[in-house]
Amino acid sequence: MPRRHRPAEASRFEPPPGFVQSRRRNMGSHFSAVWHPGTGAQWWAARVSFDQFKALDQKHFDDGLRLSALQVDSDGNHSAVWRTGMGAQHWQTGMTRRELKVLDNQLFASSQRLVRVDTINGIDSNDGWYAVWRPGTGAQCWRTGLTAEEFEQQDAEFFVGGLRLCHMRHDARGSGKFLGLWRPGTGAQHWLAQNPVDLAQFARMNAQHEVAGERLVALPHHGLNAIWRSGSGPAPFVFATDLASFKAADAELFNRGFRLAHFSTGAAA
């Protein structure tokens, strides 16, 4: 059965001072993240159980924070980021693909839009789907089970239609297929997948995009996949680092006025 949680809207209020929290369940986990300039409170939790995640989400919702990132792993652990926000929020896990489509249509009609959609299984799977919705307007499209050629063609069509890629997953170790989520946007966009690069090469590519006025917005943990979009300001990142290094980087960057823009965790090789 799908696991569903939709708390009532909280009253608008001034949030408490921001701070960062981590919950560690797996000593072999590694972390990838991107930070952008930001303000307000931020909490994150890594690899907690469903019940722990649900309790944390309710607490943070009541305190005026909203989910900005969610990852559910095949072992049932949940990782998430909460940022200062307001308004409705809806998330659900454990769905079939059909259940996801039905619920997404219902929520789209009530002016909520996907901010994250993924599955704990392979991209071609019919079950294990989870998603997060937040208030929004405009078009929204998501596709899964696409070959590299199909994904590239679909992305090009959406780009011309005024949509930009905001979430991507490449099943590099399985089917080799792609999942993507597109939302309205403007400006340039580049994404990287499949091409084998090491971290030094990736850092050079990232620097070139920064010079061109694009900044890193997503760095999924399934290999060095990435999305760049038009934008200004620095976007520091870490890839496949350990918990201690991630916590240190996040604490330093938080104090310098950065907030997590993308966050993922995976089992260390």
C-alpha cells in the first residue's frame, strides 16, 4: 500500500534561526551535494527510517519548513532536506507507476507541481515510486524509461517549448535508461550523463559552465551526472564524500550564506 502523508497547512510565522542536523544510519554512505546562496533555516537527515522521516517532516512542517529534497533507498531508508517555506506540501512513497500518475493528475489540478519524482527500483519498474509536490503553476512533464536518444530528443522538444530539466536520473548500472522532470524555465541548459569523466575533468567542465554564466543545479549520486542552468553566483559542490566531510562543508557553507540546492546519498563502493 502507498505510504501517504499530507499535514494541514501551518500558520505563517517567522522561522527560528537556521541550523543543520544529520542522522546517520549507514557508516558506508557517501554524499553528493550542491549549494547556492540562500537564507533561512535548513535541516537535513540522512538514511532514517520511514517512521523517523515522517516524524521529522511533521515537526519541520509545523516549524515553517518544507521539503526541498527527498530520496528513498531500496533498503527503506529516507534522506531529505527541509528549507524555510510556506503553503501546502504533499509527499507519497511506495506507489505503483499508475498510482503515481493518477495522484499527480489530481494534485496538478489543485495547483501543486512535482519537485521530485523517482523510484527505489530500476527506471523501468512499475512499483517503488515516490514523489514530492509543492504549490506551483505552469506546465509540468515527467518521463521515464527513455533511452539516451529518446531522452535527448524529448529534452530538446521541451526546451523549445519553454521547459527546463530540473531532475534527472540515469540508470547507468542497470537498463541504461533515463528519467526526467521538466518545469517552465528560461535561459541556457546543459546536462551530463553517460560520458565517463573523473572528478578532475568534471571540475574543469563545471568551471567552464560558470564562465559561460551557468551554474550547477543538480548532481545525482548515480555517477557523475549533472545539470547546469543559467544563473549567477557560486555553486560549490561535493561528490561522493564521507559524512564527516559533508557535515564540515555544509556547516562552513551555511555560515557563509549558502543553502543546499541539491542533496543525495548512496552506498559507498
